Amino acid sequence: MALLAITGNFDRKGGQLLEPHTFMHVSCGFTTREHDYLWENYPKNAKEPVGAPRFPLWNYLEREMQAMDMPRQILEGTPYPIRAVFALGMNARMFPDSARMFRALESLDFFVDTDLFMTDTAKYADIVLPACSSFERGEFKPYNGGLAWYTSPAIAPLGQSKSDVRIITELANYMDLPDEQLKEGYESFIQKYVLDEYGATTEELKKVDLPVKIAPIAEHEDLMELKRGLATPTGKFELKSAIIEQHPEWGLDALPTYKDPLDDADPEAYPFVFTSGSRIPNAIHSRLRNVPNNRSLRPKPTADMNEADCRRLGVKEGDRIVISTARGSITVCVHPTLSVPEGLVNLFHGYSEADANLLTDSDHLDPYSGFPAYRSIRCAVRKEG
């Protein structure tokens, strides 16, 4: 982004354009006010979110927990103990060093999860609440160009399943939480914080067969956002962050400075780069992973490696290889390909029998955002046996 600004391609057609904040971060061209609701109802005198001391910039900008620090806090109990967790579709295998996350869940006094299936994570829960799939619920959907729609469920909810928002709303009412908007429910929220400003209603949007235009979209003028002033302390595009400069105690560099993304493992002992961040289209996260038709597209955990690396290792299609890091090893099949560069090993995460994130490091996290280095772990590879 800094290069875009330096080369004059920020806030200009054909370059980087700023998008107004819209519902669920969809670039549809009109603003919504869900963040107003969050700040209006933020609990008074609440403890700092999980991860706030460790990732102060993330906390300053987002005011929400950084879940990557949750297993550490559960196990260590600092800066305060966590003894119960309510989760919506949690997938512990998405966490780096997922074995540590499972240990954390096992140590809790109480764990509630919602999901479509009894996933590996849900098996650790004391109570599992059945969630609706997208076929069984309707929701507000904004689209590019100022369009919007309220989808209709294709089928009635199966069994006792309910949408996540209905589960949260019913719990809020049962617990009599001090949040009247939450207790009123999802449709009321969408009406007040999204649609009222544009003169539309949820009932109108439910009746249409396709998305309809609800908001006018202003034509972009080059450099108009820069002239108006950006949402930074200086009002300018900052190559050096004024926020970080004002907080030297964070220990962060205010300039975008290159740092080697790889972990500090010995490159001679671990000569390959391991990545687990890519997503297999037929099994995103924990969803639909064990549906037989979906599983048949890649039934076995299989690592993609460059054909030249495979020749050097003496392995061919379907052979079994052992991938190891400082945290352990797993055995998977190999797929020689030209779609990955030499020196790289790509393995889709989520397979319980060969969990990619057993190999990743829970402390190899970006100090600015707190997000894990799923694509820059040193590893070794050998043919099985």
C-alpha cells in the first residue's frame, strides 16, 4: 500500500480506492452503522479483551479479542483466568499448534459450541447446539453498487437447529442481558443500523426475487479522499504510523520495515518452507469436510511439492512422506506439481488424521495484528521409511 501511494496510485481510478465501511465488510458502496451499535453497547468497566496486552495495536484499532492468544491465556491464566467459552462453529484445527488448543479446551470448566456437525472441536464441548445451514435461514445481504436483499430460507430448519443469531438472541433474553437491541433480534438490528438511513425495510427486501438498489452511489473523483482527509491522526496517507509513534511502549516499528517472515528454526535441519494457510474449496475450515462426495475430491491428506523437489527426494505421486518441524511430524501422501515453487511444501489444514497445524508454531505471530504465520514455517521432508 505504501508503494501505491509513493507511485501516485492511491485514491485514483485504476489504483487503490477506499471503500466505505459496509455491513460485514462487503464492498457495496454505502455505509452502515453496526460499529455504532458495538460502541454504544460496549460493556462498562470490562476487562481487556484476550490478547490485548500482547497485541496492543490490534486492541487499539479493533477493540476485539485476538483469538490466537486464547489457548495461552486459558492454560496460563494470565492476565486473568478463562474458565468457560461459548463458541460459534469453532475449529480448533485452524489454530497454530492445534494440539495446544485442544488441551486448552479440555482444561475448561464449561464449553459450549454451535455447529452443523459433530466436529472434532464440538466433541470437546459440554453442550453442542445445532446450527442452521444457509439453506435453513434468511439474512441481509449487501451487494456492490448499492444493492441489497434479504434472502429467504430454502427449507425449514431441520430438527432443533437454529441460526447463530437466534441462539444468541434467545440466550440474551433468557439471561436478561442489559442490551435491549440484542434482545430484540437480528431483523430489528438490520432495520435500525443498516436500512433506516436508506428508507428500506426488511419486509420489502424479503419480497423481492433479486437484489434491489437501496442506496445511491457517488461517482469517484480522483484524490477526493486525500483532499477530504483520511481517518489517521494526521489526516494524510502515513508512510510512518503516527499511532505507533505515539506509543513507544508497544515496541513496534512505525515504518513498514522488512523482516524475514520465517521462523528461527535451523535452515540446514529444516530446509523447506511449510504452508498450511490455503483452503481447499470443498472443505473450508470445518464445514462439509466429512461429507463423502466432498471428501472424495481429496480423500487423503496430501502435500503439494514441486516436481524437482520430489525427484531429489525420490518420491512420486501417492508416495508417503514425513513432514517434520521443531514441534513434531506427520505422514501424508505427496502430489508432485508445478503449481508450487521449489523449496515449498503446501498441505491443506483440517484433516484430523494428519493435522497440518500440529506443525505450526503458536508463538510465531505477527506482533502488529496477532495473526499466525501459516505460510512461513521451516520444515524437513523425507520419504517414509
